[in-house]
Amino acid sequence: MADPTIACVTPTICRLFGIGAQNSFSSDPLTPVIDRARMVGAGTIQKALLYAPDAIGLHLCDAYPHLIEPVGREAPIVVRLKSIMPSVTPVCFASMFTGEPPSVHGIRKYEKPVVRIRTLFD
């Protein structure tokens, strides 16, 4: 998969839970995550911790490796994802939790409307 974005989060979580097969997302699931789940025999998962930090760019990870390395020891795979543009919280979170770009979910700037399409939480 070339240059995956944060919009891959929802399709990946849905695939791991075995839900949302009727949804066709604009983004593909993250293959390394799916493959790792299969490798450890996870099959369809029942629980997940979804941590969604705001504004943790790669430049911060690169600048403070001593803070990131402990996370890497607990999380056996790392998948670097690109942001959605414009990279402001409402646009990015809408993309992350719908699996869709701004052209589909409709949030294109820093505003806080209600997302009108299905999200991961639906």
C-alpha cells in the first residue's frame, strides 16, 4: 500500500472485528496490522484499545525517540501514516473515524459539525 493515511484506521479496525463488510471504504485496511493479527492467531478480535492522540507528528517522534521507544517495545509493529489535508483536528478525526476523505465526510476546515456519515462508532 503506497502512502497510507490516517483514514486507514477505521477499515483496519472493522476488518479486525469482522464488521462492516457492507461498507466500502475509500481507504484500504493496513495490511501490516492485519497480517500481524493473523500471525499471532488473533482471528476476529473481541476487544481493542483505540488511542487517538491529537497532533503527534512524525517530527515529534523523531525529535524525542527516548519517549517513543517504550511504546515501540509494547507495540510490536509501527505503521507510519500520513495526515489528511488540511491537517486540522476535525478534518483528521473525521477521516480517521469514517475511513473517508474530506470530499466524502464533508469536513474541510476547522469546524465542529456533526459527522453525517457512518463512523467506526456506528
